[in-house]
Amino acid sequence: MKKLMLALLVLILALTASFMSPTFVSAETEEAVFHSMYNYLVTNPLEEIGEEEIQEYALKVENAIFLAEQIEGNEEKKNSIKDFSSKHAFVLKKYKFFVKDYKIKQVYNLEDYSSTANGTILLNSEKASAEYAIENAVNKKQVDDAFLAFYNFVNSDVLAKNVNIAKTIPGSAITAEATTANESLYFSTDDYLEVVKYNNSAIIKNAKVALLDCEDLLMENGGIAYYFSVGLCQNGVRAKTIETPLVLKINLTDIGLTLEDGTATQIAVYEGNRKVKLQSATIKDNCVVFEIKELGEYALCLDGYAIENRSGIVTFFTKYGVYVVLGLLVIFLIAMPIRYARKVKKKKIKAEQKEYKRYKKAKKLEIKKQKKQKRNEKI
């Protein structure tokens, strides 16, 4: 607040000096007043000025440069002051230094802006440009114009600030917002929340079945009414983790639900292996509100959404499916060698049968040949 008041005071002084000539004691000439202000600036460097004296210094340096430029346009007055050009340059240098090293710094608080491309990075870039323009200014107007341009930039909506809330972008199918549980300024105004319907049918089915055996479910006929996927985009990149717990608020109207405040509800997180973890949630203004410590998938549980009881077979396989699979594997490993041995034996028998048939055919041809030879010998 103190810095803000100082910034406003400095700005008022700048604008006042731009439209009004300094008011001096009538007995003093402009030359005498200029010498007085010049001597003040020589003997009172800005680096040595305390906060309680800064208002006086601001008024002196504003009036000094204004008067110097007024005298610059009057040859007679200018010639009456010894080394006026160097003194004028000195006063302008002091004014530049005051604006660049003090006045600009009162316009903003760096801690208010996010450490992102559109936050402190952009702010420091614009500040450097303003300082460069001030450093190269040749008169008070150019210095004031550079300062005013930076002042207007800082007070526009361009820079990303640190905030404690992130929302879904306009036009999102599901509108939601997240606030930090400890009210810390964790988000940037560039950040946005992503809440969409989760569509992994296998996970959803397993989670629904797991709820039937969950002792923490507070609703007699409770089940999954909707499955959300919650994400966060920070500095143009989808975040993988969050560093602080968030309070999530999701609009139920967008998913076709209308619930009264205080309706019994819980949030389920599927942990794998047909297990779910339940946490508390509340319904307020047709929004579900609950706390999260990590990004991911969350299921809204309401009464009346339980699936039908599983049959004995499904229950058996849910509990003992692993053992059944292992048993089948053992049977397979035992049966395969036996089947292979039978196949080899059958193949061997078939080969022996073929060999026997060839033998019988050859034997038959041999006998026929011998008979024919005997007939030829008798003739």
C-alpha cells in the first residue's frame, strides 16, 4: 500500500509539473531559482535520499528540469547563467535517473506477477525498453512519454499475475474452477483448467465393480454417476503434477445433473486391481466440490447408480481369477509334452507302415521275378 501511494504521488507530481509552471517567490529571478534547485540536486544524490524525503526530491527534480527547459528557450536568460548547457544536461541526467531508478520501480511489485513468459519475463522486457527510451531521451517530454507508456502497460490486462484460482477456458463442455486449499497464489492468469469426460471403458467397469465391495461407500445403492479427467495447463504446457492441494469445483449442469445442496456424494479414485479409494465431497449450487492432491481421473458417486450384483461365476473369477489362470497354465505345461510325444509316436508308426508297404511290394516283385526265371529255364 505504501508503494502504491508513493507511485500515485509521483505520477500526480509528474502530471502537475507538465501543465503548470513552477511557482516561485516573486523576489527571486528564474535564474536564482534554477541555481537553488541545481545546487540541491548536486548536494543531495538520489541514492542518499530516504523515504521521508523522497516527496521533496521528486518535486525539486521535476521543477528543475521544467525550469531548465523553459530557460533553454530564452537566449537572454540562458546566457546569464554560467555553464548553463552543462548544468541543463546535469539536471536532465538527474531527472532520467530519478524516473528510471525510482519512479518506474514504484509502478509494480514483481512478486505480483507469475514467473512465466507473459509474466515477469515480459514485464522485465518492457521495463528494459522503457529504461532504454529514458536513457536516450533528449528532453523531459520524451522521458515522461516513456514512463507513461510503461505505466499504462503495467496497468493493462496484458501481464500474467499470480492468483489463487484457475478456470476452464470459455466454451469448455464442462465448466470448472480450482482454488488453492491454502489460498496461496499458485496459479498464473495464463493458467487454465481442463475437465473432460473420462472414456476408458475398462477402467470405468472395474471401478464400478470394485465399489460393490468397498466398505467406505456411504450410500446404500451408490455407484459411479460420472467419470472426470482433471488436467491443468501452466505456461502453455500440460502439468504432470501439482505442488499444492487444490479445491475443485465442477458444474454439474454441464453433465446433465441437477442436485440439491447437501445431496450425499463421494469421489472415487480407482487404484487398480479392482480397488477404489473414496473421499468426501459436497454438493453446492449444483456443483460438486472436493479436494485433490494430484491430477488425474475422479469418479462422482451418487445414490442409485450401483451396477447389478455380480453372478456367482463373476464373483468367483473376480476373487480367484488369478489362481484359475495359473492352474490352466500348469495344465497346459503338463499336457503339451504328452501331446507332443503322442504326435511323434504316431508319426513314427506311420513312417514304419510306409516302410513295411515298400518292403512287401519289393518282396512281391522279387518272387514274381524268380517265377519268371524258372519258366524260362524249363523252356
